[in-house]
Amino acid sequence: MLAGCSGSGAVEPPASLPVHVACFVTDAKSVKVKLEVADTAQERRKGLMGRESLAADAGMLFQYQQQRGPNYSFWMYQTLIPLDIAYLDEKGTIGNIRQMEPCESTNGARCPSYPAEVEFISAVEMNIGFFKANGIGLGDRLLLGANNCTNR
């Protein structure tokens, strides 16, 4: 099943989604981010389609009500910017990080999909290279709320 940056037809301007402050927390530090939250099927389908840029500290959090399996995929149809995606478990722990490149095809069926390869209940898309540049990796966590953004 495809999710995230998927869909068909014309891309509408970004809708106003709620934005939450969150932090990726490693053993050494926390990295503050601002995440648009997509928690309905329609919001998740649209994802970051049509966006021409994303602030360095901005991303999108895809939240699901039920756990998704390792074969559940995201794709980059009509997504214009390269992205990193982190797949998170119910505690916000990163189980996998993948890099996704824009798909130039006008036919979504020709766009590659990016399976999670782990079970997850949420996923975060950030600019490509964000996780590596900030020293964030597998086992690190995403914690919602500015109060979780402390210097370590």
C-alpha cells in the first residue's frame, strides 16, 4: 500500500495543517523541529506534494491510528524535493531511515516506492540529508512538545 506523498490529479496549494514543535533526541543532544501533522487519510495522501522547498528545521509527521507493516510504502509522485523519511514505533523510536528522490514521471505507477522495512505507527519526512547532518540515527527518538527540547 502506498501512502505519504501519493495521489493523482492536480496538486492544490498546501492546506493549513497543525504545526507542532518536536525534538529528535539522541544520547548527545536534541534537535528542535517544526512538524506539520498529517493524521487523516486525505492529509497523508497529499503529504508534501507540490512543495518547492521546505525550511531546514521543518517537516511533516504522518500519524496512523494502527501500526503499519514493513511492506507499507511511501512514494514521491508529484513531490518536487528530495526527502529523508524516518519510520517510528509507538514510542517515537526510529526503526529505519530512507532517502527518497522526486519522481519526474507523470504516471504514478512509474514512481518507485519506499517500503518501511520495519513496523511503524508514524513517519517523519524532512529534507534529504537532515538526519545524517544532525547525527540522528536508528534508535534515536522523536518527542513531541517544546518541553522535550533540552540541551544534552
